Amino acid sequence: MKNIDVLNLEWPNNERDAHAVAPVILELRKRNIVCVTGDIFSYIYYLMKYRPKVLLLSNFQGALINHNLCKLANFLNIKIVTLIAEGNTRETAIEEMTWGNNKEKFLYIEKMLLWSYRSESLMHKYYPQLQGRTSVVGGVAFDRYKRLRFLDKKTFLSKVGHGVDYRKIIGLAGWGFDRVHDTDFFFKNEKSILANFKKGQKELHQNDFILLQKVIYEAISNNPDVLFILRPHPGLTDYFYDEFKQSINLSNVYYSKPRECPYSVSDLISVSDLWGGYETTTCLEAWLLGKETFLINPSGGDFNRDITARGSYQISDFSSLNMVVNSTEEIINVINESNNVTSQRKNIISGVIGFDDGKNYLRAVSEIRPVIKTSSSPNYSNMSILKFVGVTEIIRSALRNINLLSKIRGIRLTDQYQIERIITAYKNAK
């Protein structure tokens, strides 16, 4: 086993999480801190090969494997530092957003790095035991909008425009309508989903799913000289509930299916003249790229929703959407001249991601370094890992790391170099 300072393991094919940790790892290495990155589905292998002082994660609250990894690391006396992927903490979902799959609320985290003081105060209000274990550093993944360059419209159209001289590009981000219908996802998460809803909200979303498909289809059909980018929600589990399904085959559509599309959400926002959707936090990312945003809510916006919705132009029907599409410049001017919207956005950015100066990664590093300096290299054997996880998990992990089998099963392939590729992008950024 080799002693190292930091081990970072992430889900494969996850742009959001990769951008949250890559600039942090790069900066730590600049300060001569030894960091190794890899795929979270290979965690047993990495913990057998290395003895890290610190396990760094973008999001310990994620899937069950994140929780299992943390339990093992804690058992091995490895300090755990985690950022948070869903940093826009909502009071109605405070338990899930704070603890994830850690149902026992066992305090195995040395440090949790949060986006904003608003989130921290909410967590401390409900879970005072976290005081001293959290620090506010800002949303690190959002630093990329200050540090990286993204795709330009001309290059994008030359690749996907099929020679059509589109007068503008409108981007639409999808919502998870599978969470409000009778799907496996809904039944598994019914309690937490409904706890975050007003009375009748589930039925409102179900009705909006039908209306929204029609509104989007009509807008696209009636504007053949406009290219529409349709990006389904990355967490969608049942594509029968993709609000874009009726419009996919229209000639002026670029359908960007997550994990299959070669372009990132950031690139797609960058090439769009306007960015919108039913309800999407990517609107905040659009603001950071200087883009105006709109939301299409057929039944109105009176439902429990993300705070970012306050910063977007809201419409409800085809005629309004058609006006937005055909009067893009006028809409942009209306939004820009609205002091209410612009002031809302400043407050939203502060309340959600904390800081938009591109230096959140430096704040994160300043919190991680003291943990590294005060930690000793753990002393454990491979046998202790085997005993903790058990034979069944060892076999399951080995099979999960055979990408040929994963391809046959239709699940994500492991990717040991995802973070390193993103790090290279930051290295090359001017």
C-alpha cells in the first residue's frame, strides 16, 4: 500500500461533480499535496492500493454507494471531507439534503463544505451537532464560468445545423416528471417527494406534463428557422415522462440526451440566445454565462419550487412562448430593465452558490489543507477491508468494474480518468 494525502472518487460521466472537485485537486497538487482520483465503483481497489489521509468527495449525500464508501473510510480511520452537490438547501427537504442515505445521521464527516451561509444556517437549525463540521466556501463547480471557455454558436451550428441558416437558438432544459407519476422512482422516494409538495401539487405537475408537451411542440413546429436544443433532465429514469418526447424528431431540434450527448450543459447554454424550461436550476448557470432565462408553467408557478425561479421570465402558454421565441431581443431588454428581476438574481446567487468570483475552489482548499495537515496516514490491512465489506460486495464490485458487462446491462461504464481530464481543461485554461 502507498501512503497518499487525498483520495478522490466520483461517479463516472458526471460533469457537475467532476467540476466541483477537479479545480480543488489541481490547486492541492500545486501545493505539493499528493492526490489520486478515480471511479467510485472501484473504491475497494483504491483503498487496497492506497492509504489516504483524507477521502474527498463531491457529494457524500448521493447514492447508497457514497454512504457505504464513507462508512468504510470511517472504519479505516480515514478523514472524510465532502462538498455538496445539491447546495441550494430547501427547508422542506432538509433531512434528505443534509444526510442523504445516512439514515442513522452518524457523524462520520470531518468537514462538509457548503455553498452558502443560508444553507449552513438551515442545517445548524435542524442539526446543531453539525456546528464545527461545516464551512461555507461557495459552489465550486460554478467557478468554471469564470475560468473556462465554452462552445460558440458558429462552431456548434457548423456541426449540428445541417447547413440551415437558423436565425437563433433556444435552449430548453427538462424536468423530472417521472417523480410525479407512478414510476419505480416515485414509489421508492414517495415520502420525500410528497413532503416537498403543496396539496394538489403532484396532480398539477401531472397535468402540466401533458400541456407542456403541446406548448413545446407547437412552438418548435411554428418556428422552423429557429434551432431548439432539448436537454432532458439528467436524473430522468423513465423517458416516457420526457416532456420533449413529442418534439424529438422535428427537423429543427437538437436532442441532447445526458451521458450520450458530446456537449456539456455549459456548452449548450453558451450557444443559446435564450435558455429556459419548466423548472430548472440551470437558469442560474445561464445567468453566470450572461444569458437571459424563462420558465414555461402552463398552470402557473404557484407550487413549491426552487428559489432560482424568481429570477426568470415566466410564461404559461404557446402564444407567450412564441412571443419569447420571436421577440428574443425585446424580452432580453424587458428582463434587463426590470430592477426587480436583476436584484432578485443578485440575492439568489448569494443565497444559492455563495460567491460568483471564481475563487470558491481556493476557499475549499483553505478548509481541506488543515484537515490533511492534522491527519496521520491510516494503518490498515487489505484483510480488514475484506472483512468489513464481505465476499458478496467484493464479487459485486469486481463485476461492476468489467465495462463489457456494464455495457450489456445498459449502465454507466467506469471511468478512472474523468477527473484528470477535467483537471487538464483547467490547466489549459487561459
